[in-house]
Amino acid sequence: MTPGDIERVAAAEVLAAARAFIEASRWQFARTQPWLPHEYTAKKWHEADDTLEDFFAMAERIRDNGIWLPFGKKRIVCYLIVDGWRYWTQRGHVEPPEAWVDITKVINRAEVDDEGNPKYGPKWLTGKVPEQITCCALGTATGGAHHGKMCDRDQMRLAV
């Protein structure tokens, strides 16, 4: 097996696990932010359903396999893009990224267009996703120790 084959298998496993979590989770429209249309699933719901381990595993998947994209002009957030939705944790911009899992209370999602931008919401959210992006929450965007290589936008998307 080549390194490329190993990466494809790992990406397929991440995608399968993410899809299983997404399908099994309750998603609620965020009524408090109608100007920023998105849905969320809450940690407390997973505690009640005895699926808290799955909730934290999804937060880790976002952190470890996500891509850093701008959110407005002053912040970047780590997103995992799966099947036309981008997923992020409530604290997806906090450093160090290792702290996300412990403090995550909500996992959010919003529909995206073919470029990976939100389908709905204010124009300041919809900048063109760069052709080359720094890979992974532990990449150079955070000064971390991941490979930090620039990856093609389409390589980083699991299944848009």
C-alpha cells in the first residue's frame, strides 16, 4: 500500500464515521441566529442519549481532519466538509486545538455551495475558498506539528 492509498483509506474511514454520527444525531435550527442559517447538535442531548463518546469523537474528527477557512474578516475556523455541509465546533477557533474537545458543547453545521461557501447568510461569510489551503487543524494555520502542506481544495473536501 502506498502512502496515497493509506491517506485515501483514512479519509474514507473518517467520512464513514462522520456520516454515521450525522445520521444518528438530532439537529436543530439555530433560531437565535436567523441571519446566519445553521443547525446544531448539543452535548446535553448526547449525554441524555448515552452517545457522548460519539459527540466527542466527531469534535475530534473536525479538529484533526478539518480545514481552516475565514469566518468574517478577523477569525478563521476549522471546518469538516461532508456531503454538502460544513461542520464546526462551538469553539473551533480556540487555541490550542487540543482544548476543543473538552470545551465543546455544540457542533454546528451549515449547507455549502460547490465552492465550500455557505449557501445562505450575509455576504461577508461567502468569500471564495482558496484553491490552496493549509491542511488540518494542526497545520501551519495554528503553528502546529501536522504536515502543514498546502493541499488542493478538492483534496481536503471529504465529499461535497
